[in-house]
Amino acid sequence: MKYIQGDSREQLTLYTTCLDDMIGQDNTVRYIDAFVDNLQWDSLGFDTAPNQGRPPYDPRDLLKLYIHGYMNRMRSSRALEKECVRNIELMWLLKNLQPDHNTISRFRKSNPKAIKRVFRQSVSMARDFDLIGAVLIADDST
């Protein structure tokens, strides 16, 4: 009996599409990218102090990674580090950057207030576009 065969792993291939073509126009990573790029960055209060040694990652890229992880229930910095290598959406979103788990964790620890401001701004933006009603619904569980 013949089976459908996959391609050889040793065979070199040339992809005819770029990374941008592999991500759909309605994919959530495109919205994350546009949202973070259009934030009023100076008023948010992110820690952008220069450090010694290797140049740091742009806080915008780390924020994009954090928001993507939050939306996909990945809170662990080690899990986010792994996803940067194997998830094509994150490769597109971060432009193939691969921060390590210490960098991701330090970003999260040093910017809690600024991250909270970003999430508040996203809620107010959703309210402005009538995506949420902002109406209190209470239930007493009876």
C-alpha cells in the first residue's frame, strides 16, 4: 500500500513566500504590532535606562511579546523564550528577535506600572470603538 510521503528533511528548499505572506491580514499579531507602535510611548513610563555591554532590546518589542503571551495564556518567560524560536507569529511580530527568559522576566519586573497603563489604554480604546459596553453585570451565584 502506498502512503503519502513527506519531503526529505535533508533536501534544501527555497520558499517563494516571505514571512509577511505567511501571516494573514486579520491575524492578531498584526493588531498587537499596530497597537504598540501607535502608543504614546513617552507618557507610559517604561524603564529605558541605558545599560552597559550589549545594546538592550527595544521595550516596544518586549511589550509586543508580553501582550502576545498574555493573549495566549503564556505567562512563563521560559515558555515565551521557546515560542520565539518555533512560533511563526512571534517570528513575524519580533522580526526574528529571540530574547532569553532573563530579559523577558526583567522587563516584566521592572515595568509593572507601565504595563498596567498599557492595558488600561487598550480598554479605553476598545470602549471608544464600542467594542465593549463597560456596563456592570453582577451575579450573586444563586
